[in-house]
Amino acid sequence: MMEQPHSCCKGAEVLLNLQPTSSVSIQYHPFFGSHDDLVLLELDEKLLSDVLYQRVTLRGQPDEDAVLCTKSKTYSVKFVGTSNSVFLIPPADCSTSHESGGENYKQQVATASVIKVAPGNMELVEVAPRLDKLKSILSENLYSSDEASTAMGDLYKWDDLINKVQASDDELKAGLQALSAVEIDGYWRIVDEKYMDVILRMLLHNSVLNDWLLDSLVEDKVVSVLESDGFPRKLVYHCLNVYGSSVEEEAMGGGVWRLDARRVCVHFARGVLREGKRKMESFMEEWLRMIPEEMQPSFDMLEGEVLTEKIGVETWVRALSVSSLPTTPAERFSILFKERAKWEWKDLEPYIRDLNVPGLSSEALLLKYTRRSQPSIDAEPVFSAR
């Protein structure tokens, strides 16, 4: 007499120990369908723990392609189709097995229930953080000395930024630092450059009055004096951080700061060129007049901040700051070649060295977006738009 079939309830687990030469029967699950809310995600092993322990987030607005972010990196999420059939089999009670055979023969047949046929899977590819949006939204409402202006436009807290900007937490923090943004009353702001100029000038003015050394500014003294001049304490600290660096902690508390010559010199160069291009002699004369005596300025400090051009016998200087350019290579090169049709390498390199595209070197970016020519063996290479 044949034994009656009975349920096995092993589900997808029956496949885990399936031998290479073995097979398993499949059937449609009662709830078989498209199940568009269920997708496969292919992961590199180094990302597995972050996903399993829920240390990743999906970021992006409804009109943007989603990205997946770990604590320190950003990945695009792309669908990759496959020509092979991929069966999704749920666990546990959704599988049956049947036994058949006579008194001297018994055979167990495992049957797995397929709930969905996946047409492909989602693939992660590391990409550069999309920080241009961060600069755009924070630039809409600059913090200035006019308190009334701070009430206009949208303001953003950290949670607002991580919801709007497609970047990991670490990349977002680095982006805020690159923009010299500061958290004021819980909101991240970019301070208007003219207001920063006023604070820096007052700091330098007081350094002369009080015989402060610019490479050993005592934090408590600087903050106290500028605060008495009407500047918010938070903004004084921000000025020290933007134009200097902490070098030590005093024994009695408070820190000691050193102003960075390049940052200070670049700030004043931007101010001179804010109204437009200048003749080299005129620019140098006004620029050098603004710089503190203790600092030794050099035109090389302005690499990636200004361009020079010959007009007749005169050399002119105009502002072009790398910080004002887009971070995406296609847009960056497009703007650069609108500025100049042809670039020598010494001029071009400062404007592309910061481009960060995972998997692509600087040489690969040049091959992709430029044409390289060299009039003679001894001549410097020249790059034009591809």
C-alpha cells in the first residue's frame, strides 16, 4: 500500500544544502505574481554587514534617481536585467514535499513554491556625492550682518540636508566644511563673504592695536575683543576656523590659532577682483596693500582662483575660483571650455584636480572630455573640448 503524501514545510531552506547533481521540483505559489515591491539587490561583500545591520539609507527626492549611502560612501542604484530566470522562493510553510514508493522503495520529492520570477536585480556602483545641490540651497539665504535677511528664505538643519542632498554623512560633513558653512541656532548657513571680510578686517585691525602675533592668536582674547565690537561669538570662532587653524591649547584654557597666509591672501584677492578683471600691475598693487605685513604673499597662492590673459601688451587678471565650479565632470569641463577654448596643462590642472569620480583617474577624465594636442615635442600640451 502506498504511503499518503504529507507536507514538508522546508521552504527555501530545502535549497540551501542542494548538491550540484541534485534537483528540486518547483510549483507556483498560491500568491504568485509580479510583486513589484520585492526586488533583488546584488551586494559586494564589504557592504553586506552595513546592509544587514541597517547602517545604510536610500536618499533622493521623488524626481531624482535614488542613491544608497553608507556612513562614508554613496552608491548609485541601477537595475540590471538578466536573460536567465531567477525564481524567488519564500521560506518555511510555502513548500511541500511528497513521498512515494512501495514497501521496499521510498522516495521523497521536495517541491518548492515560486512566488515571483525576478527579471533582474539592483546593482550598486560607487559614485561621487552630489554636493552641487548643497551649495545651491545654502546659497539661497546667506547669513549676513543684516539680521532681517536671515528671516528670508528656507533654512536647513542637519536632518533637512540628509533628506535633500544625495551624499553619505561623512561626505556631507566634508561638503559643509568645503563651503565654510557654520551651524547657527541649529541651522547650517554660509556666511556672506562681505560679512566675513568685515570680521577678518576687524581681527587684523585689533591684532595691530593689541600687538597680537598672527601665528599665535589667543582664542579667548580674540573672541572677547571682537565680541565687544558687536560680532557674535559664533561668528568669531568661525572666522578663526575659516582663515586659520588651531595650533595648541593654552594651559589656562582656550586655544591658540595661526592665521593661514594662503587663505587670507586668497580672500583679499577675491575682494579686489569682485568688480571685474584688472590689469596685473593694478591688481598686485591693491592686493599687496591689503595683506598683513607678517605674511609673505605670492601670486602662486592664487592657483585655482584667478586666470591671467594677454590683451595686447598688457596682462590682465580675473577671478575664476574652482570652488564656484560644478562638481560633476561634464558640467565642469563645459564651463571651463566656455571660459577658454584651449588650455595649457599648468592652467587647467588646478581646476580639475579636485574632481572625484570613483573608478576614473584624472587621465581617464582627460581622455573622456578633452582632446590633447602638442605642436612640437618641446611644447607644452594643449587641451580643447572633445
